[in-house]
Amino acid sequence: MTLRRFRRPGWSRSVGARIALAAVLTTTLAVAIVSFGVVVVGGAVFADLMMKHGASAETAHAMFDQSITLVLLVAIGAAIAAGVVLAIVLGRRLARPLAQIGSAARSVAAGDYQVRVPRRGPEEIASLADSFNQMAASLEEQERLRREFIANAAHELRTPLTNLQGYLEGLRDGVIPADRATFESLWDEAERLVRLAASLDTLAEGDAGARRAVPAEVDVVVALRTAVELATPAIERAGLALEVELPNRLAARADPDALAQVLGNLLQNATRYTPRGGRVAVRAERRPADILVTVTNTGEGIPADDLAHVFERFYRVDKSRDRVHGGAGIGLSIVQQLVEAAGGRVGAESGEGTTRFWFVLPA
């Protein structure tokens, strides 16, 4: 993060100049009122008192002018000068941080998200600076994620497209035989592109708010049994043991289609990253205010430093391993997006050779 100086607008048009002008006018008005009272009212009272003690009117007025008027004029001049100086100081103190925030906002609008403003001035303006810095930091993080998303998406598209291009060139040149194995490889790469496109569509719909969750009362147990039934062939082919612990019924508020996709993604993720001979466990339970669903698998586990990032788009704990297994790093992002859209929460825990993904739904 950088701290920069900003060019201030012209003083004559700034808020500081207006504050100074208002202060000078207020001071001048107050001095004028006091002067009127001293000169007019005070002069009349002074002359009346002097005449009661035998002095003439001319003598009384001369004494007043010599003693009071001169002092009053000096006091007026000093008061106006002091008011002008204090007004300018106050105006500049208020205008400087506001001008910096305004200039920084223009820099952010131009695409410079690293800009920050110092915390100075009255508490209200300092709080405004804090809010601006938080906004700039958030925009900077969003820009980082956007750039990473574009780069990762381009990479994920490039890999299957390169493979397809290589196969097609080989077929065209007669280097690769046009047999069933070749066409199955082409089909696998095409399917990978289709899955990636579908996942990107899901994420885009969630970001744009196009996909609105339609919560309804669903039986989570029925949804889990259906998801497990669909995932069982892949789990058996991977040589994994499957454990399912479910009560008879668990009613929750959720979008049925979104819940099915969440369960499918979690089971697919567990199957993909559990070594042969490992175990996948599915559990669900009712808690006082929600329903907890967990999908646990054995294996290498996830390092502690990576746990906080597993739900980020395209994030890979082990990039080479993920590509071998065909993952694009989007499935868990979709899980988080769909669960949170239903008012729930997601999380992950890993240690001692097991990894546990969980989510909760409002009951």
C-alpha cells in the first residue's frame, strides 16, 4: 500500500476558503454589534454621567473619544485580524484531508487501487479516511481476484484445447490412428470443456444474481440418499469404502436443485482425492437451529495454510495432482455460493489423514 500526496483544488473555490469567509463575516458582524453598543449606547451613558458631575457635553464627548473610541478601534482591528488567521487555519485543516480524499477517489476511479489517504483531521474526517481506505483495499482485492480468475480460466481452457488441437493435427496428418481410443480421448477433452463452461455459467449466474434461490422445505436425508446413489458407481470404481450415517428425516429450507448440486460436488471432490483403499463418509444431523451435513474422506489432507483458500475460484492445493484428476478448482466455489445463497455456511477441516467438508442449512 502506498501513501501519496494529492494536488489540492484552488483555495478560492475550496471548502476551506468558504469556512474562512464565513468565520470572517461572523467575526465582523459580532464586532459591529459590539461597536454599535459601545459607541452609541455607551457614549450616551458616559456623556449623561459626565454632565451630572458638572462637565459640558463637548468635554464629555471629547473625553469619550480620547479614552474609549481609540481603544475600541484597536480592539476591533485585533479581533478581525485574529479571526481571519484562525478562520484560515481552521479552513485549511478541514479542507486538506477532504481534498486528499477527493483526489484519491479520482485515482481509484482511474484504476489505481493501491492509493491510500492518511488518517488526520477531526474524528469525522478521520473516520471518512478509514472508510475510504477500507473501500480501496476491498477494490484492490477484488481486482486481484479478477485478474487471477481470468488467468486461471484462460489456462484451464488452454489445456484441453491444446490437447484437442494436437489430436486433430495427428489425425489430419495420419500420425494418430482414428481408432476408438483416440475418439474417447477427444471425447474426454470435449467433456472437460463442457464441464468447465457449465461451472463458469453457474458462477456467473451467482455473481450477477441471475440465479435466485427458491427455498422450500426439503428432506435432506432423501437428497443425500439420492446423491450417494448417483455417486456410488464412481466410488466403487475408485476402490473406496462408503459409510453413510443418516437419520430417518431431516427437514430444512433449501433450493432442491442447488442442494443436489452441492451434494454432488462434495461427493465428487471426495472421490477424486481419496486414494484407492480409502474411505468416504457421509453424515447428517439436526442441531438446535440448523442441519449439519458432513462429507469426510481419508487421504493426504489439506495443509493448514491452504484451508482458508479452498473455496476460492481455481484454487489448487496441489496443482499437478488436481490436473491429473481433472479438477478445475471451481466445484467448491460453487458449493459455497449455493449454500450461502440459501442462508447457510460452509467450512473445511483437515488433519491426521482425514479431510472433512461441512455445510449447514437453516432448519
